[in-house]
Amino acid sequence: MLTLRKVLAEAPLAWLLFAVPIAGWIHHSRPDNPLLVFVLACVAIVPLAGLLGLATEKLAARVGESIGGFLNATLGNAAELIIALVALRAGMLDMVKASLTGSIIGNLLLVLGAAFLAGGLRHKVQTFATVGVRLQVGMMALAALAILVPSIFVMSDVGALAERSVAFSVVVSVVLLVVYLLSLVFILGTHADLFRGDPSAKEAGDHGTPWSLSLAVGVMTVVTLLIVWMSEILVGTVEHASAALGLSNLFVGVVVVAVVGNAAEHSTAVLFAMRNRMEVSLSIAIGSSTQIALFVAPLLVLLSLVMAPEAMSLAFSGVEVFLVLMATFIASILIVDGKSTWFTGVQLIAVYLVMAITVFAIPA
């Protein structure tokens, strides 16, 4: 009981865990109400994603900076990856691409904007090293190019080019995965000193109450299994729920599913920004976007060759390509000087809301 109390004390959204058993029960007892099941599954994933992010942070504090950074890089988007894998196996490729797009723009605009806003309300002007930011933005530009080229192939309606989009995507996915792995070597190994930030800017209590290694691993294992379960339910009801709400699958994927999956990044990035740990906050927000673009999306392309009804390519819709390009461009403009205020956060959130409204206006 003491251990459970320790875990829940540092997870402010843990009270939402009531939705997990209720969603599972209604899914089996009331299969004729997919909208209610979908809403409950979304609510359930939010605290689960937050707990997964918290457990990852605690494990990182126990095993050391380098290994901890690697764990944050690989597990920070676990909820989004699990949801995408479940949808991929179900053959819902459009939903997978929409959720990837939503995760990218959500982290770049909404999560980063919320961090700037929360941190700026507590600290008048916050500064951060631009070396890491330029690296992450550069990788996002590479990823944007990687989805732009095959998308143009498909939109050009040239048969030969469109047919080669999958083969092209497989080759490009391998290139992106190699770049992502090399970026980890650069950030965590050869040039780790460039990404540590200013120690004097840290506030006390960065990691809160320490967890044992077994507790952190145990929480991560249990929460991951629960996220898989809720993701199965969510993906299984998303089409019926979209129809019931009159929403397009594009809006549900770009906004609803992405916001639900980004719960861990939201809470952690905002928390570190309020502690004036801006390098860590930006690493979470921008780093999560680059991880989605350079690791999760290419990985899904390769996995689709063996686990999906049809192969997935990096050819996104014109709207999705535009959103990723503009989010990358706008975020890079607002953070290039290495300073942020609460109004910077307002600007980023406003851009995200405009994009969300635009996607909402697209007919189902």
C-alpha cells in the first residue's frame, strides 16, 4: 500500500485510472455503445501515459544520465507507438499516418507551447542552449523532406512514381533510422557535454521521491500492458465513434488520438519548464517530435511489410504534409534565439488551435 501511495502521489492524473476497468467492462458488456467505450479508452490512456513517463524518468534517475537519456528517447513515445502498432495490424493506415502527424505537430506546438506558457508565468524570461534545438529542428527538417518526396510522388498521379512509393519509403526509412541512431550517439556519447545545460538554472527536487529499480521497471511493465489493452479497445471503436460524432478519421487521428498519446510529454515537459530546466523541457517536446518522425514512422513502414494487410509508405496526404512543414517552420522561428516567455507559448498554442480547427473543418 505504501508503494502504491508513493506512485500515485507523483501522478496528479492518477485518479483517472478508474476509466481502465470501466472501459474494459463496458467494452465486453455493452459492445453496442462504441462511442462511450472510445471516450473511456481515451480517458484511460491519459493517466497511463503519464505514469509511463514518470516511471521512465525515475528509472533514468537510477541508472545514470546516458542510459537514462536513451530510455527517455526510446520510451517517451511508447503510448503513441503502441496505438499505431495496433492500428497498423488492423490495416488502418490512414489512422496511423494521421496519428503520427498529430503527434509531431502536437509535440512541436501544443506541448512546447504549454511548457513555455507554464514556465514563463513563473520565470519572466527563460533561456536555453540553441545547440540541441538546432540539431532537433534540423532532424525534423530531414524528416519533413522524407515524407514530402513520396507524398509528391503519389499526388502527382504518375503511375510509375506512385507504384514505387512503398519501395522508396522502405529505403528512406532505413536512412532515417540510421540517422536517428547516430543522433543518439551524438547526443548521449560524443557530444553529451553540449546538452547538459546550465546547472545553476536547476531548481531543487528535479526527480522528486526516488523509486527503487524494481518499482520503476514494475510500473513500466504493468502500465505498458494496460496501454496495449486500452489501445486495442480504442482502435476497435474509433471508426464507429468518429461516425457517431460526425468527425473525420483525419481529425480523430491528428487531434484526439495524438493528444491522448502525448499525455506523458505534456506533463513532464511542463513540469521541467516550471523548474526552469528548459534544455530538458525542449528535449522532451522537440525530441519527441523528431523521434516520431525519424524512429516511429520509419519503424512502422518496415513493420508493415510483415504485420499489416498492406504495406505502409511515407506518402502522407497534402494536408498532413503541410501541417508538418508549417509546424517545423514556425517552431524553429520562435525558438531560434534561445529565449522564451509565456507569450511565446501562447503563440505556439494558437498555431496549434488554428491547425486543429482547420482539420476539423475538413469533411468526414
